[in-house]
Amino acid sequence: MEQPIVISIIGPTAVGKTKLGIELSKRFNGEVINADSMQFYKSFDIGSAKVTEDEKEGIPHHLIDHLDPREDYSAAEFKTDLRKTITKLTNRNKFPVLVGGTGFYVHSALFDFQFSDVKRDSEYVEEALKEIETKGIEPYYERLKRVDPEQAKKIHPHNIRRVIRALEVYDLSGQTMSEIESKQTVSSPYQPMVIGLNMERETLYNRINDRVEQMLEEGLMNEVQQLYERFGSNVQPMQGIGYKEWVPYFEGEYDQQRAVELIKRNTRRYAKRQLTYYRNKIPNVHWFTIDPENYWTTFENIFKKVEGKIHPL
């Protein structure tokens, strides 16, 4: 049986991935599968730039807005859910269009990325959680930075379960998560076509700043405050950019202007990290530079490239 073709759209935040995914789906009888880890969670809408019903233009979106914020969700679970979704779509002769900027999730799901087979040790986890209750997460995170600095950069220090898991793998196997990841292959059960969108840096950063201002106008601060009061600051999506910066403001550590400045700065830095990850980790990306004043010209070039993949001469 021929491997299904899967289009994946990657690129830094605010570059235009959502719009392209919808246009590709309209043109090629496709449906969108979300690969943005923040958009998995219900109620985290404005700060995640979650696509609205109007923006979807009738195109079904999968793996979006489907998790309770109190649920932990890993890249391994996403890989399982994504592959089930791709099978459902291809069985209905629909074209899967994967959209999202969480590079590790895309990388691990599209390619034969084998997650650590080190089994969970419930006693290890329970003991770690008890110690963290009394001493805090800082000693564990500092140890992770010593034994696996590359993995520490990927994990927010408040993401307790991921910090514990990274140390658990190291303690039980003698290998770091980064060492395990470095041995992965680039084979895939699909015919992946990865479309990378980029933009001139100053233009992108201006768009990021403008997007944050638009989020504020749409009620970002009120959204985060309601979520903070309902779920607290330790749930997984509250660690995302656009959310975590408000917690110190709510707790009186700095003013609203500082929170907004940090969101803009952290989003710009995240965009830079996204591009670095894509270029270093994801193979065979077809890169296109978007001109915000004339993005349809680029889109038409992408449509031709995809047409050539689907219906080669």
C-alpha cells in the first residue's frame, strides 16, 4: 500500500501558517490537523492565537481545543493521536494538512522518532513529587541543566512532570534524553512534504508586536486572569508564552506594561528558536519567504509545488 502524502506547514509564530493551511485544504480537498501544542487546550484561545470559526472557512480542524487544561499531554501522545487522525482522513480520501509551529511535535510525529523506551518508575516519580513539595522544583531543574543542558532548554522549569521524566530517563538508563533523540532516524511512514514559511526578520518581529497588541484589544489579560483563577499557574498550558508572563503581574511583582514587554520579547525569541530547530532537525524542508504585502504570490508558488507532489508529471 502506498504511503499517504502528508503536508506539514512549519514556520515561526505570526508568519501565516494558519491561513496557508486553510487555503491548501480548500484547494486540495484537505482537512487541517493542529500541531501547535498550546492550541490543544480548551479555553486558552486568545493567547494561543487559536483559529476562530470564521477563520476556518468551513474547513474541519482536528486535535484542537480538545484537552482539559489540567491534562498533561506529551509529544508521544500527540504522535499516537496524529497517526490515528491521518488514517481517518486518508480513509475518507481527505488530504491531511498538518499546521503548527511546535517543531519537536512535528518532527517526532512525522518521522520515525522513537521515544525513550525506559519504563516509568512510579516509585521514582512519587518520591520526586514529594521532595518537590518541600524543596521546590529548582534543585531538580538545576540538576537537569547539569546532566542534560540541551533538554533543560526545551523544558520550562515549572513543567514538573517533564523535568522529572528527563531525570528519570537519565537515572534509569544512563543516557540523557538528548542522547536518545540524537540517534533518531529520518524515515517516515508517510510521504511528508514539509513547507517552511519565513519572513524578513524585522517585518516578522513587527508582526509579532502588532499581534500582541491585537490580543490585548481582544481581551488577553482578562482571559489569562480567569484561567489563572480557575486553574492556577502550574497547569501545562499556563507555561506558554502569552500566559506565564501575567502570573508575576497578578502577584504584584511588576506592572502591566512589563508583562506586555515580556510577551513581545519572549515571542520574538521563540520565533528565533523555532527557526533554529527546523533548520537543524527537520529534513527536506521546502522554504518560502512570505511578503506580507503580496503573500498570494508565494501561496500560488506553494500550490504549484504541492500539485507537483500530489500529481507528478
